[in-house]
Amino acid sequence: MMKPLLVEKYLLLPAFIGKRHLRILPWNVGYVPQRSTSLMITIFVAVNVVFNFFNFPSFANDTWYVSSSALYTSNLANRLSVLAIANLALAIMLSGRNSIIMYITGCSRTTILAYHRWAGRVAVIKGVAHAAIYLSTTDRYGVNIFTPVGALHYIGCEGSYWNFGIATLGIFAAIALLSLAPIRVPWYEAFLIMHVALAVVGLVTLYYHLSFRFHGQYGYEVWLYVAFAFWGFDRLVRLIRIAVLNYGLMTRGTPPAKLELLPGSNFIKVTVYPSTPWAVQPGHYCFLYFSNITWFWESHPFSIATWDNGAKQSVAAPSYTTSRERASTLDKVELGTGGSGMGSALNPLDPSEKSVALVQSQSLRPSITFIIRPCSGITKRLQARLMAAAPGWSPPVLIGGPYGRSASSVFAAETVLAFAGGVGITGILGYLNDYTSKATSKTLRNADKSFRARRFTLHWLVQFKADVEAIKPLLPDANTLTDLDVHVHIFCREERSDRLQFGDEIRRERDALGQNMSLSVLTCAPPTMSDEIRASAVEADSRQGATLMFMEEAFAW
């Protein structure tokens, strides 16, 4: 048991150095991957460095090069270029929303994009080194490298390859500079357009650079075909997903999306009705297209808060509930004291209410609900349009996805301890609702062989009480939470000045478990809070006792 504990404590869980992981570095320099990711990146870079210098071909009495040093220089430059193109293909494969690597490894989108950036950086650095060697030692005809018999104009090489090579170098150098966090983070929407456009142009100029230089003799273009195949596959799958989930809008088979400003106008609730039910899981997210508010190709990722697959099922409906009873049920969550239970906005259940009618085989439409906090850009414009629009206004909304890793491992522990910060509650709601569904349904529970959870504790830190009132209706009803050992603790900073001690909460839940049991710590919170929870989990994991698992929901793109 000690070895897995050491691996988790020193390799899998911690930030690379200190506590900083999701918090962006000073001056927006970038993000620091967690330690395991940093180790993989270090190995990847080291392998790329080593591969530069081994297994060069050499021939006795070579008449192609003017000297042995010229032969080595040319081989090194060519090796750098081949590895640059290979890394470029890898970077493109890792960039897609439908990356095969993401599905094989189960890595988060944040981790995959970290690998994407480093593969791209390695490709650009190798490309710059390749160009620097040739620019400093020869010209487009191979002077000082090749003998007269091997001069490039004698073997049919077109001189324009040189110009295309310089153009390719400039384009990918610009991509690398524009991808730095100080530019990428503040102007992400503009960055993304430029990033894709420049990448396409750069791949085309690189193709002509290789084609005019080698005329397909050595197959270097194959790496570009691989790159275009990865890019085309991702775009095709995106279009298929969009078509499958949205065709009903064109045939009027499904209603348009429903947009609501929740109390206080700090949140926007977006409910979409996919044309086809999808196997949504907690932790999944979708890309939403608001076509008449922004450009038709722009999409933005949002965590799925709740969903309904629309299957025919028996549903419990109260025979009668007054508005006073509804308000009473919603007030059962005490700010900061950890009251458990909230009523549903649709069918709130009062504890004293015993008369419940079963409506058999009610047909429900599939639906997916998102909770959005307006910040800047598209979300701010969407909020302004909603506030100015007439009641019932709803823009066309297309949905792409769902994407994300399977989160079934969270429920492989006996206890789930979740921390949410602000709008991060939307990333936790899916887990809470999935837990209550499986805990109350033997069929769903048996379908998930890894499900072992018996207790769910949620700590939500939120700034304003109005935000609490807006989110309350999305939580399961009071009776369900009580019966299933679910504990919801809400800390509203508007009303409380004390500080939640994450380490104490983790240790308390862990110490309550037996030696052979496990605790899942789940977080979806602002960067500083999430990094602090991670550090607390690392510290708690060093103690003997129940096994600790940590999962972080974040978009650090």
C-alpha cells in the first residue's frame, strides 16, 4: 500500500512546484502543469532532443557532399525537419475536440491541450533550428554543402522551395508567439481564429516547400497527409455531432433552446433539447453556438449542470403543493451551517406531504441544462440581449458534444467530498444528481459496476445569497438528500466572514472511513481555491488510512 501512496503523493496529485497549477503565472506567462503531466512533457522533450543526434546515414567515398562535416550538418538539419513535421502532426492530433488520445488515456481536455502546446513548441523550435542551419551554411542551391554534381539545380529541385520554407518558418513562428498566454488568454476568440487560419496556411506552404524540394521522393509529405487527416477527422466528427443533436431544429421536431435570467441576473440558465438522446455523464461539457449573437463558427464550452435523457419512466408527482410549502422546502439549506436538501423548482416535495401519484410512462423530451455566469465577450453580450429582449425571446442555439472523460471513478469510493466555488457549482451538480439517481435506482446502480458511494458531501463557497437562490431549484429535493446521506454546506461570503478549512474537511471525511475504504475529493472552483484544495488533498494523502482519490474539473485553456 505504501508504494501507491508515495506515487500519488509525490507524482500524481501535486502541482509541479509548490501549490500553483490552475493559477496563471504572473504577467500571464502561462499555466504550470501538474507534476505527472510535467514529467511526461519533460520525457517527451528529452526524447526529441536525443533523437536529433543518432543513427545518421553515412557512406564511404561519398561524392554528394563537399566534406564529412557538411554531410553531418545536412543530416542534422534534415533530421530536425523530419521530427518537426512529425511533432506538427502530433500537435494537430492533440488539438482536436475528438482527439483519439483523449479517449484512450482518459486525460482531461486541459491536460491534452498542455501536450498540444508542447508538441507545437517542439515542432517550431526544431523548424527554426533546421532553417538556421541551412541559412547560415548554404543557399537555395546547396553551395558549401553539396559538390557540383549534387547541386540542387542539377537534380531538378525548384528554387522556390526556399521561399516556401522561409514563409513556413515565419508563419509557425507567428503561431508560437501568438499562442503565448499573455496574448492567448485575454483575446482568446481572436487568437483562435488566427491560430486556425495561420495553421492551415502554414501547412500548405510547408507542403509546397517539401514538394518543390524532393518531388515526393522520400515520402516526407506523408506526415502532412497524417496532419490533414487528423484535422479533417476532427472537423467531420464535429459536424456529425452537431447534425445528430440539432437536426430536429430544422424539421421542427424539437423546440428551440430556452434561455432564462435567473434571480439577480448573475446566472443565465440555458436549456437545449437535443434531437437525439445522448449518454451524458457527470463532468461532460458541450460547446454552444449562439448563431445570431456571434459568428456562426464560434462556439464556447460550458459544463453540463443537469440533463434528462427523455426515456419513458414513472415519475412522482405531488397531489398538491402550495407556494408557501415550496418556499419552506427551498429554505431548508442553511447558509454556512450545512443544512441538507433543496426542493425542486418543478415538483417540490414537502416532508409532510404523503399523497403522491405515480404517472406511468410519461414521455419526456431529452434536455440538457447549462448555468452560465456572464463575464465578458459572448456571455456578456448574451446577458445584455436577454435583459433588453421581450419575455420568451430565445436565439437559435446549436449544441456540439457532449465531450469529456468518464467520471465513474469518482463513485468508486465509499464517500465523495466535493468542493465548489462560485459558478463551479455547475460542474458539481452533475455528479450530485448522478449520485442520487444511481443511489435510488437499482437498475442504474447495477449498470455501473464501479459504483460504491454511500455518502456525498458538498461544500459550496459562493459570494452572494442571490446566487444561492438561483441555483437551489437545480438540486434534488429535501427528502432525497436526507435519505441518501447527502450533506450540502453552503458558505455565503456575503453573510459569513470565517474561512472554510479544506484540509480539515478532507481529514474529517477520511478519518471516518475504514482502512480498506476510499474517499473521492472532487473540485470545481476558481484557480486559487482549486490549487489550495489540491495541496490539502496531497497533505491528507500522506497519512495512513483510507485511500484518497482526487479529481479536478477545470478549463485551463
